[in-house]
Amino acid sequence: MPGPLRLRHLTRRFGALTALDDLTFDVPAGQVTGFLGHNGAGKTTTMRAVFGLTDLDSGEVRWDDAPLSQEQRRRFGYMPEERGLYPAMPVGDQLRYLGRLHGLSARAAERAVDTWLERLGLPGRAASKVEELSHGNQQRVQLAAALLHDPDLLVLDEPLSGLDPTGMDAIGEVLVDQARAGKCVLFSSHQLDQVEDLCETVVIIAHGHLVATGTVDELAAGGPRRLVVRVAGDRDATWAKELPGVSISESERGAVRLILDEATDSDTVLRAAMTAGRVTEFVFERRRLSEVFREAIA
Amino acid sequence: MKNSLPFVLLAISATVAAIRIRSRLRARAAKNAKPAKDGQLAEAAKPKRPARAWLDSDLITVSPRAHELGLVAGRELSERLRGRLFRIGTLLILVAVAAAIVIPTLHKNHPTPQNVGVVSTLTPAVQSAVRSAASAAAAGTGTTATLITEPDAAAARDAVHAGRLTVAVIDDPNQGVNLLVDESPDPKATSVTAQFVRSLSVVLGEDASFQSAGLTTQQASQVADTRPLSISSLRPAAKRPSGAFSVIGIILIFMMLTQYNTWTLMGVMEEKSSRVAEVLLSAVRPARLLAGKVLGIGVAAFAQAALIVTFALVVAQSVGSTLMRGSGPLAVAASLTWLLLGYAFYSWVYAAAGSLAERRDQVQSVALPLSMPILFGYAISLSTITSGAPSTFYRVLAYLPPTAPFAMPTLVGFGDVAWWQFAASVVVSLVATVGVARFAAVVYRRSILRTGRRVGLRDLFGGARPQPSAGN
């Protein structure tokens, strides 16, 4: 397996603003790593630093425990947040060109373009200009551009933004396949439910420094117990509001999500619920990634 | 010369046909590339490898640097050649060049025949004098004269007014015999008609003088046939530019430098604004991307320039234009050399400037100061060619890289430059180009990825600069 990608003490200042602040984490091979943070947390700057697209004040990006070379960078695939393709150039020509810049022979580029257009649901669009495609299809072409040369590392900045569920599924499937094939995959997203489904590992940053990292299971397992209770006919879950040692995390169409203090007995909660009405749902749940995220950046 | 027009038309239509056939073939190839049914790629109808394959050969095993450079340059070249604007623009330039060469020769070779009216009330002696004077004047000005007899002065006046006669010889009770034209001619006018009328008036005037002096016909013709004495000089005549080509060459260099530099500028700006630059630079070093761009556009530009000049030479040859006589070929070679050097020098500057801008409106403010030295070199060269005497200042300009592309070929046209002076200027220009390229690469690297607003030079070089990233 190639890699891993190691980011070590990355620091980047733009005038008074510190975009990256001694940021250190790894992107392991064979997994999809989700990269989370609020807007302006430094995700894009980090990703650009991997490709040498932004200068660093200090710190280093390493690959397989060696400093990153330009040759190795060519073996990476990058999908920037603001999509970058020639609007008036045919899709096929454009992808062949990009594939060859990444070191493919003319013949291999030709094959890769056909394969990926087919795989991403764009067969027969090789002669279309990029500007003639829908937003979703442009996004697929951009992803194809990052994948053509069978990269060791995929870095994708918001690959799911603006996509319909089918598009998200298609791209998600490709990311998981790449990880299964032993590649390093790092992607940023604000769609936390998708990240939870796709990723094994998650990195959360705020204000340019690391606030949490680990597998989704590890992160979700931590923290207080969560209980989802549904009482028929009580959409606002008024019964739960007065319970001692219990706080309401969220309430949704009659189902209330409760966070229990250490000392609180769940039987007390059940009894209170039964008093309020017929209990149709009573489930212990692990933390959601959205909760992990909110707590981490709070 | 009479057969020149078909030649020109043939050349133009051959070019048009070639371009049409090429674009039709491409369209067919693109159509074939589409699969017969959705989801199935027709194996036999895969898109052909693009025409740039010759630049596209697998260099990667030999040299990754040459491979990248070739790829970037190849894309630029094929994008230019694919562009409709490029094809139509080239065609329009060819038509303009053909017109500029052919029209003067047509004008020279087919002067309007002159109709001379003679009033029948004039004495037969005067009428025959007009006849011989008209043919003499016509021969002198390279035209033909036809004599038309008018019944009286009033009829002749009407005919002149209506334009049927160029000039009428009438008998005026007050002035005696005189010439009548529609519009009073400018004494300096050089048109065939003006020369013919002046010549006719001189010959008829002389004739009248000889008659009143009582000379016999033989004596008169002897006096009329005087030859001027030859003049010898102590110093040779001042050198004049070889003529038309210097001007055409300077105009071509100006047009092409402006056009090609705009391509580079817009190309870089568009890569920045469409954010393709970010994708490209994740795989290619900035300096190589920049160099590939300059090289690719340069090849397209020089191919176009060579086509235009070859076309001009062929047309000039076939219509027997004097354009290419004398020092013409040398001036052509000098112009092409300096077009190339001028492009090499300016393209880096324009590419760096393009990386500062992100939108078309920003391009204007970036490009304007850069176009100043080009405009200056162009204007001062045209005025120097007109004056015929290059000043010392102008000779200095021939060694400064920004103005040398205009000044040096002009001096070559004057026949005023030794080979080593030419070579020295070339060397200065090449050295400067290397320096400019390095500077441009730095500006490009620092500004191509800064988006949002126009990047000022202070942003690039002022204040605390961040260190280059590790592993870079």
C-alpha cells in the first residue's frame, strides 16, 4: 500500500490571519478520510498545501516518510473546490490532456478517458464542451480528471456540494472503491451524514488547528449515552423537558433525542415517557458525527 | 499582369477550401466519435488522435520536462488552430495583403483613357496640332487619348461638365485658344489625368510659340526635342528606404505582436479565471506551464506570419509587383527575425501580466502600459520611414529590446546596418528575453493562484513574503 500522507506542523499566515496553525495529521491508505471544519477553518489551504499550491510558513508534507517530490505529486489526484476545466474545450480532449500531464502515455490516456466517462455515467459525452454539461456532469468530469492516472492519493475539496442524491451516491461509491484498492482518500464536506456513511476516519479542524481525529466508531462511542424516545401523540415531547439529569439534543417529528447524565437511570426516563402516552420507540444510539462535530468545534 | 487577378483568386479560394475541408473532416470525426447507442462506445469509431500528435509523441521517458512543455505547447497550438476567430482572422489578413499588393498594380496598368474635345470652329491647323499634342501628352503619361469633335464651345462645355470629356480645347473670343476642364486642377496633383492635362497645355503652348516665332515644322520638332544635360555629383544620393516593404513589414510586426500578445494575455487570464490553473499546477511546475504556453502560441503565431509573408511573396511575384525588388528579400528576412524576437521578448511580459488579472475589465488596465513601448516603436518607425533619415536617437532604439523589433528592420530597409550591428542587437534582445522570462516566471508563480481581485505588484514583492513550501 502506498503512503500514508503525513502532514507535519503545517503553519500558514495571511497577514494577521493564521490559516493553518501547527496542523498535524495523517491520511492512511486503504481508508476514506473525511476532512471536516466550518467555513474558513483552513481545509482548502491544507489541501492546496499538499499540491504546493500555497506556500507554507513552516511545516512539511511527507509521503511514505519522505519529503514530497514533484514527481510524487504527479501521482496524486486533486479536485479543487472551485472547479477548474477549460469551458470551451471538448471533454475528451481535455481529460486526455490532463491525464498526459499526469504522466500517462497517449494510448493509456485514451483508455482511461473512455473507462472513466463510462464509469461515471458520461458515455458519449467526450465530444461535448464542458460548458454544455449540467453542473452535476461537470462535477463528474472534474472527478474523472482527478482519477484518470490511477492516483496513489485522492484529495477532493467538497466533491459532493451541489449534487443530487444519485450524484452523491455515484461519487461516494468511487471514493470507497479507491480506498478498497489501497489508495489514500481525503475529502472535505459539509454533508456530515454522507461523511459518516463513507468514511472510516475523520479529521476535524477549527481555526487552522486539529481539534479531533479518529475513526468514526471511536468518535461516536465517546461521550454521554444517547436515547431516542417516541411517544404517540406528543409531537413536541413536552414530557421530557422537565426530566432531571436529561437534556434534549434534538426533537424531530415526535421522536426526541435525549442526552443522559452519568447518574441518570434510563428506567426513570421510560417511566416518564409511559406516563405521557404510548411509547412507540425507545432506542440507545451512539453519537452522530454531526454531534461529534458540533461538540468538537464549540 | 493582366492575368494576375485569377492567380490571386485561386490562391484565396485554395486557402478557403483547405480550411473548409479540414473543419468538415474534424466535424465528421467528432460525429463518428459519438456512440451509436447510449452506454456503448463504438470501438471502430473512437476519436482519432488529435492533429497535434507530432508534438505529442511520448517524450516522457526521454525527459519529463520536454514532455510537459510539449503537451502544454501542443494544446495551445491546437486550440489556436481550432479557433474560428483564428481562421477567419487569417483569411481576412490574406485578403487585405492581396488587396494591398494587387490594387496598386491594377491602378498603374490600366489608366483611364482621356477624351479630348476639339471644337470644330478651330482652324484645321490648330486641330491637327491638338491631335499630335494629345498623343504626345498621352504617351508621356502612359495613357491613350481620343479626339472628339464638338460642334461649338457651348457643346464642349456641356460635355466637360457631364464628364464625357477630360478636357476640351476651345476658342474663346477673349483668351484665344485655351483648355477647359471641369475642376481647376491642383498644380501638385499626380493623377494621370492631371499630368495629361498639364502636359497637353505645355505642348500646345510650345506649339503656339513656335508658330508665332515662324519656325518650320522641322525646326519646331528639333526645338521640342531638347534633352536635358546630365548632372554628375560629388556625393552619392541620400539613401532612401527600399520602399513599400519596410512600411508593410512594420505594420505587420505591429499587428502581429499586438494580436499574439493578446492571445497570451487572455489565455493566462482565462486559465486563472476558470480555475484550470489550479488543476494544471497540481501536476506541472508554473515555469513549465508558462513556457509551454509561450512556445505553443509562438508556433501558431509564427506559422501564421510565415503563411502571410509567403502568400504576399507569391502574389507579388505573380502580379509583377515591384515590392520584392532590390533589398526587399533582406527586409522580409529581417522583419520575420524581429517578429520572432519581438514576440519572444513581449510574450513573457504579457503572460505575467495576464496572471495578475482575473476578469476582462482588469485586463485592460494591465495591458495598457505594456502596449506603450510597442505603440511608440511603431509610430516612430513609421515617421522615420516617411522622413527618410533615421536620427541618432532612432539608431539607439534599434538596440533596445522593446523597440528593436521595429527600429532594426527599418534600418535594414534603409540599407544602413552592418551585419555585426544587426547581430549585436539580436544578442542584446536574446539576453534581455532570458532576464524577462525569469522575472515573468516569478510574477506568474506568485500571482496565478491569487484570486478574487487584481494582484498588484506590491502584493508580489512588498512586505513579509512567506517562505516557499517544503518539498517545493
